[in-house]
Amino acid sequence: MTKADIVNEVAKSTGIEKIAVASVVEATIEAIKGSVEKGEPVYLRGFGSFIIKHRAEKTARNITKGTTVTIPAQDVPAFKPSKAFTIK
């Protein structure tokens, strides 16, 4: 499902114009993205959480050259679904 599909579904189920729904969906995504970029988790009860996970520095190998490479530590966004959000 794409963002356009979400807009179409919400517009069809609520009767609101697609342009208004699209702006609300876009604003919601931007708000979630902005909060996660600041390091603040976003909790949506019954759906899940958008959080930041810290990945530690690690050593990897380049097998074609036979050398080791150090991958620096980094923070990555992640989604953790709630217990109520299960596929049956």
C-alpha cells in the first residue's frame, strides 16, 4: 500500500476531499519524522512506536580485498509494532 492508496482509502471512508486528506497524511508523516529526528520516540497506541536504535561500532571484512573495515556507530530509525498489531 502506498501513500496514495492510504489517501484514497481515508477519503473514501470519511467522505473528505482527497486534497485535504493528502495534506493531513503528509503533515502526520512530517510530524513523526521530525520527532524521530530529534530523538523523541513517537507512540501510537494500538499501532506501534517509531524509535531510534543505536548501532554500536563494528568491524567488518571486505572479502574481495581481504581487509577489515570499521563501520562507525550510528543511530537508525526503527518501528516496533504493538502487541495489538498482529497479523492473523
